[in-house]
Amino acid sequence: MEIARSIAELRSTLAGWRQEGAKIALVPTMGALHEGHLALVGRAKAECGRTVVSIFVNPKQFAPSEDFASYPRGEAEDLEKLQKKGADLAFLPPLAEVYPDGFATSVRVTGLSEPLCGAHRPGHFDGVATVVAKLFTQSSPDRAYFGEKDYQQLLIVRRLARDLDLGVEVVGVPTVREEDGLALSSRNAYLSPAERQAAPELYRVLSRIAGALRADPRAVGREIASGIDDLSGAGFAVEYLEVRDAESLAPMTSEVTAPARVFVAARLGRTRLIDNVPMTPK
Ligand code: PAF
């Protein structure tokens, strides 16, 4: 596996691969790699000739009160996992390579960035859109792979690529879960043993709501209210629990009328967890 730390090195390796006719995949990550990330790499490798994985903890998507400083980092372990999985290149740019002095540009995808996590983490998706736009222009991949666990992020990145004519196909990959249903996330490492035991309730509640709405698409109000009660009873502080259109993120507050997702964000102690499941009316 090759390692690039500058945009020039990245571009020079990719130019060679493109000359050989290889289709290039990009898997953007912030490191602390787990099986969810490795599933993205596996899918990328199955569909493209060369797979690039970027590792960059992006300060622009963290608010000053958030966990940028303590976000889990482990370059050596990450590189070992990528090597084993068969990635072709790891791109690990230092901060000044991504945001040199005087950097002054911000990318905003309006509409999709506003509800759900956008309402609770002001500026977060501008930071994501800015760094992803840069990674896309630095590497010009044919395809880029993102997890459905961050479903709102996936929609925002897809819109960004389309609106800016970046020529990259954005592929969503289903969430990888622990056996008890907890979605894999680098932030699960923050959970205490007691919180870890309570955490799968998030997916249980989402699954129950999706099942109930399949049986009765008009029961949104009732199901959301009882979901919030259940999560609060299990020790979560719920930020949002909502049903929204799977493409536009338009809210569905009374009836599910089109393919939708049930979205949740909730805190267990100091750990903020998010998850979502699909729900298609019969
Ligand atoms: O999902 C993530 O890990 C990050 O938001 C991303 C897409 C790598 C941008 O920093």
C-alpha cells in the first residue's frame, strides 16, 4: 500500500493509475477505522481498480465545544487495517496541506444541511461539505463511498457532487452493526460498560417504529412519542427522533407517504449517537 501525505504525491500516483485505465475509488474517513469503514473499502475494491482511503480529522466539522481534540486517533493501527484489507493508497494530509494559511472558502449545501444534525450541530455540514469538496477535487475519483449510518451526510455529499459537476458517483453503503444492533461508530469507544449495554436500545426503537409504520403508515405521531418515552426510560437524552423523506429529508409528521427513513440522535452520558433505518410504505 502506498502512502501519500501531500496533494502533489497523491495526484502523481493517481495520474499513473489513470494512465493504466484504472477506475479510482475514494473512501474518505477520519481514521479510528472499524469494520464499517472496512466495508466501504471492500465495496470500493469490488467495484473499482484502485482504492484510495483518506484519513483526516477535519477540524472544520467540529464546534469548539465538541470532541476534535479527543477524537480517537491511531495512525499505525489504521494503516495496518487498510493494508490487510487491500487498499492501494492511504492519503494522510497534515492540517496545513488541507487548510493552508489564509484558507477562506466554505462550501454549503443549503436545505439538506438544515434539519436533523444540522439543527443541533450548527456549521457541521459546512465543514463536511468543504473538506469533501476538497478531497474530491484533489483526487477526482470515479466513485466515492460513504456509510448510510451518516445518511444525511450521504445525501449532502451526493448533492454537492452533482451541483458542482464533480463527475464522481457517490455510493451509499449499508450500516454495519454489532450483533446486538448497535451501529459501528468510532465514538462508541467513549461509552462506559453500562452505557454500552443500554446503547442497542437506539436500534431496537428505530426498528420497532419502522415495523409499526409499515403496518400503519398513519401512526407517525404515536410511534415517535412512544419511541421518545422508551429512549428516555433507557437513559438517553433524545435530540431528535423523526421520520423524513429518504431523498428530500422533508418531514413526515403524521403519515408516511413515500420511501422514508426514521432518524435518531441521542446522548448517552457524554456520547452522542446517531442512527437511522429505512421505511418504505407498502
Ligand atoms: O464521515 C466522516 O468520517 C467524515 O464526516 C468525512 C466524510 C470523512 C469528512 O470529514
